[in-house]
Amino acid sequence: MDRLTLFGLFAVTAMLVFYGLEKRSHWFILAFAGSCVLGSTYGFLQGAWPFGLVEAVWSGVAIQRWWVVRRSSTKLSLNKND
């Protein structure tokens, strides 16, 4: 197994783990977005540009989701202190 394959295995495994943990904290959503960037990088490096492109889009979707969840959790904590 070469280094590129190990990198891809790491990226996809991280995506799976962080996706499963997303409901625990908004930081796991951000970690999922980061692992999608790694998956996208892997796709482009191995020559599978459609995979790289789809993973880049997923990263953007996850960052948007992280932003929304983070803002709503911040608003909830501010309202609790009132």
C-alpha cells in the first residue's frame, strides 16, 4: 500500500468517524468538513477529479452546516443567561 492510498484511507475513515459524531458537538461538523477537504485532495491527487469535486462540495455544505449550528447554539446559550 503506497502513501497516497494510506492518505485516502485516513481521509475517508476520518470522514466516517466525524460524520457519526456530528450530533455530539458542532466541532465534529467542522472536523467532518476538514476531512472532506482531505478526501477532495486525495481524489484530485489520484486523478479521480469527479470524486475530488464532490468532496469539495461536501466540505462547503458541512462548513455551512457548522456555521448554522454554531450560531444557533451560541444564541441558545445567550438566551439561557437572560
